[in-house]
Amino acid sequence: MPLVHDSPDLAAVRERLLAADRVVMTTHTRPDGDALGTEIAVARALLALGKTVTVLNADPAPRTLDWLVEEQPEGLVQTYESGNLAQATAVAEADVLLVCDTNAGHRMGDTEAPFRQAGKPVLLLDHHPDPEGWFDTACVRTDAAAAAEIAYDLIVGIDPELVDRAVATALYVGIMTDTGSFRYGATTPRTHAIVADVLERGDLRPEPIHVAIFDGRSRGGLALLGTALGTIQTHYGGRLATMFVTGDMIRQTGALFDETEGLINYALGLDGVVAAAIFLDIPSGVKISFRSKGDVPINGWANQFGGGGHANASGAFVKNGQLKRTMKEVVDAAPPHVTAHPEAAESGEMSADDLALLAQFKGSLG
């Protein structure tokens, strides 16, 4: 029995999609399982309703999710190319545009400009806080463990029978990956209820999907893991752990860039660590991923560096940043977020106990 959680904002998005004949969708750069799963689930449901749908993403799917894209009808999921006439025509002829799993233009990469300049209604389906205000109709649920949870509600609210094997697979990928295989704090009883319904409707076995996504590390990827583990440092009495990956490390080990995904979990898994950050040194700057446990919110920390995200999983990018300097700046900014009570970190107000704890760690980054 489906457990639809409907709301006026979701109903508004649903109505605009149902009224449209042509829909073009996109998501954030470097799309992950939730981004692709949400897009594909909604796209396949709309295709089943006889609509014309195109998914245009700034970046291709990561290697571990190639199989999911390859299972779709030819041309459904495309990488955006400036100057591609067919893609420009799809956007120009669309009745509505839909953005999934991100809520800021700069996180859309090369698809931001065509979406914002098309003069078409832009819809939003997302679970991240603080969306930008330029979306025409938005459904944002920060209590959802994944954007794919909201996609489930969107689709089942039309017709539960739309959740066939293809839609179910995409929804499962989205929810499973964004919850860290159901271990992150945002996972709720309702998350499991949705997954149970999805597995039954799609007649899915979780094991092959999990193997396809997580058990395909190359020898180079294993070598990179070993090298990256050697960079781990702890700070502030062992509450914070950092690690880094450089381009040279990737080239020397023969790893693929997408094999940097998940490395931060090894730092976060250290005993006593409540927050972790990994720094990826790339030609255009430094990409930072932040993770934390329990009631230690780190999205405010990421915000200080132009990023954002969830309380326990956020990211930022320092354009033209230098690795050592960026690491020092991020670590120096960490205490209010990793040593203080979470309410103090969010409000910026520090108690006497928090201030005493910060004083204890002042100048001690080792």
C-alpha cells in the first residue's frame, strides 16, 4: 500500500507536469545516485503518460551509474553541449523545465543559463534547504532523506501503477545512495516503508544494484584508497578528521576520478571523530566535502566557503584555491561547528562551556 505524503506545493508541481506535453529536466553537476535516480524515475513515469521528456545534465553519469543510464531509452539522458541544436530545440519547445536535487543556479553548471534564459516555467523538486527564489513552482522538503522520496510521492500521487521495474530501480538507487545504504541520520521509518513498496512493485533484488554501484573499484582505486588514508589527520582532540586527494595521487595510482567518492567515510569512521572533510585538489580549485555524525550540523561550516547542503552532508568549492591554504582556512573555521553544542553552532551564540572548550583547542590543530 503506497504511503503518499502529499502537499500543496507537491500538488502544484504535479499539476504543471501533467498539463505539459514536453518536459526537459536537469540536476546538479557531477550527478550522483539521487540526482539521476530522481530524474530517471520522474522521466520514465512521464514517458509512460505519453509525454516527450529529455534529461539534460551538465556532466555525464559517474562510471558506477553508467548501467542505470544505459538501461533507459536512447537519448533520454544526455550530457548538455553548448551549440547542440537538438538540445537547444528541446529546451525552446518545452512546456516546463524541471530541476531536481539542487536549488541553486551555480550548482547546475552549464545548464543554468539555458534553463534560466528559456522564458519557460521552471519547477523545482528538492530536499536541500534555502532554495534560490527564481523557481516558478517549488516543492522543497528538507525532512526527506532523498529527492527520490519526493519523486515517489509525485509519481504515486498520479498513479501507483506507474512504479514499474524501471521507475522502481531509479527510485531505489536514489534513496539507497543518498541515505548511505540507509545508515544516515535522515533515514526514517517512512524511508523504509517507501523502499519496501518500491522493491515490491518493481520486483527488485537489492544485491545486484548494490554490487553495481559499490563493488566495482579498480586496482588503481584501491591504490588511491591506500594513499588517501595516509593523508588523514585529526584535529581538536580527535573530533575532526581531514584527508586530501591531489591530481598527482590520482595519476600515480591509475585511479579514476570518480573513485574519490566515499573516501571521506573512512575519515569519519575513526573512533571519536564527529566531523570530517576531504579536499580534492583539481586544476580549477579545491573541492571540499563535509560529513558529520548525529547532531553535529556542518552545513553552516560549508556556507562559509560558498557551499551548503544538509546538516550532516555538505560541500563547497574554492575556485582557484590552493590546497594547503584552503585546508588551513577550513580547519581554522571548524571549532564552532565541531566542538560546540549544535544549537550554538547554528545560531552563532556560544555558551560559557562552549567558549571554554574552544579556548582549550585554540591554536591546537594537530
